Amino acid sequence: MKRAIKLREHGILASQIVNPSEKYAESKRHLSHRYAYQIQTDELGFIYSGRDFKPVNSVCFIGDSFVENKFVDCESRWHSVLEKLFLENGNKIRVLNAGYSGATSLNILNTIINKVVNSNVRTLIYVLSSNDYGALRYHEGYWNKTKNHSNLLLSEYVEEERGKPNKDMFRAMLKSIYDLSRNFGMELYFSTYPNLCDNKALMELNDWLREFCDENDYPLVDMDLLMQPYVEQGQELFHDKLHMNEKASKIFSEIIYDNLFKNRYTIQKNLLQQISVNKTESDSWRCVLRNQNFNSSIYTSVSVIIDINNHGLFADRLLIQLTSSNPINGGLHNNLLFSEELGWHIWVNIPKFEHLQIRTGFNIQMVEDLNINMCLESKSNIAEVIHDIYVEYII
């Protein structure tokens, strides 16, 4: 039997006209089989937003047909509206849509490693796939050999019996997606699937994702929760129980912009003018304190870059402490620790060189105010060890 991996993606530089079949449209709200929609893709196969500009950065969303947003006009698709919000606020950010109908999380993993990794994406948002529920009910889960859910292109497909969905396989796949993204330097956010139409399968998958992110301290954008104020309008916002229409696409894009991106880019834009540096000196410590106010309800990614003039320092370490007037519930970093004495902190080893630049970073759940304290631990009394230090916010 000949086999090949099925990459669920659109072709490059493609343009196609799609319209719902008469049978499909009859059972859906706000759809007509007589109305056609255009899908165009860029040179990497991402769904095109309809506008040309030279971006300074890219944000990628990946998922199934919910992300794809096929049966909505190009300029009204959620990623086009989100991109417009970036541009209107002075940020030349390209929003890449890597959604594809029928994609499971295994298909998404394949797409990330075969396409997204090589697309200069710094931030990736994984939106939960509703197709996982069906695939995970087969004995072989994501590796089933059925026509609709198989990960492979097969000469022939088989029908398989279904049982309860495999939760352990779901969690293992999410962990693989997270590790892959981080290994290639991408900041990953998980997102629940907005369930405004009482879809029982989505309810269970969303709960699994929340539990997984909570147990592992992974960043979660709970779009299901954030869109619940619109639940009474669910029938008017979705074509069915899974797919957004034009109205819902606008709401979705505005909510995710306000809750994940808006304040981070505002901070980044004015950062150099707002931050001041205070230094304190002693025989064993060199301290740098920076105070900065934040107003984000999810997580922010902090990149710390330190320039050091090293004059005979031995076995020195840098201590980065995070403090706030409000409790910090959690953060994400391989070396981010918590203790009663130091609170949330990171130790960074400093090698012995004449001059070096240290880079580290972390994701932190945002509070109203966050103080970043940086202290250099040294056995020698060296004047002006740190000659330049700053914190930047990255997307």
C-alpha cells in the first residue's frame, strides 16, 4: 500500500473560488450555494488578507476550518480584520492564517514543522481543532486510516469502530506542539475554541485544554470564555455550531487584539522613552531596578538583554527577580523558579569574558504593575560592571 503524509494546507500563490454546496447551505444559517467566496494564498500558502505592505513582524494562527474562515468575504475574515487593527494602531504586523478544513492537531504539528518554522514567525497561536474529538475516538487515534481523519494519503481507506476519545494522546500531542514551537524560538499560545452553540464535544475538548495548560503553566487565551458574553447571539454569529460568519469574525478579531496584543504593542512602541535605570553598588552586588506598568490580562513575553564589561569576574551569576504589589500567579521559563525568600526569579550564569552580552527571557502572567530587579552576584569589588542594560518586549 502506497502511503504519503497528508499536509492539510492551501497551495502557494493560489486563487480559488469556493461556494457551499446546495446540500450544505440548506442546513446552515446565513449561507447560500449561489454565493461564492474567494481564497487567495501567498508565496508560503497562508491565506492572504487582501492588503500589501512590508511587515516588521508576523503573527501566525493555526487550526482547522474555524481559523480558515472560508465562507466569509476576504476583507471580512477575522485575520484580515485583526491585521487592519494592527495597522490602524501603527504596527505593521502581518497576520498569517494557517487554518485548513479537517485539520487535526497531528496535521497542525506537521504544518508547523514543514511550513511555519521556516516563515520567520515569532508568535504562534494554536486554536483548538474540533476535528480532534472525532479522530481521538478511533483505536489508533490521530493515526487512524479513515478517509476524513487519516493523517496519510492512502490508496484505500478503512472504516473503524469508535469509542471514547483518547485524552492522553491529546495531551501528548499538545506537549509536542509546545516543545516544537519553543525549540524553534517561537512563542506559543494555546486558544480554546469559542463554543456559543452548546456543542458538547467542544465543551469537553476545551476543558481538556484548560486543564492541560493549567497543570503545565502554559499560556492560554480562553477565547471560549472571552466570547461567552455573546452566547445569546450564537445563532446569529455562526453558520452552524462550528463556523463563524462575518459578524462573529469581527468580534473574534477585536477580542483577541484587545486581550493579547493591544497593550503589548503600546508598551513596545514607547518603551525607550518610559524606562529609567537606577543602580546600587556594594562589594558583592551590582543591582539594576526597572519599573514598568502593564495592563495586559493574559501573558507578556519579556526579553532581557544585558551588556557586561567583565574585568576578572569569577563564577558570577545574574539574579533576575520579578515583584509586584499584586500576587503573580505564574510564569513560563525553563529556569523560572519560586521561593519564599526571592519570589519569582531566574539565575543566569555569566561566563568569564572581557565583554559579553547575555540574553534571556520569560513569559509572565500580567499584573497591574511589575518590577524587574536585576542583581549581579560577584566575589570581586568591580566598579561599573554593568554599563548598559535594558528590557525589551517582543512579540
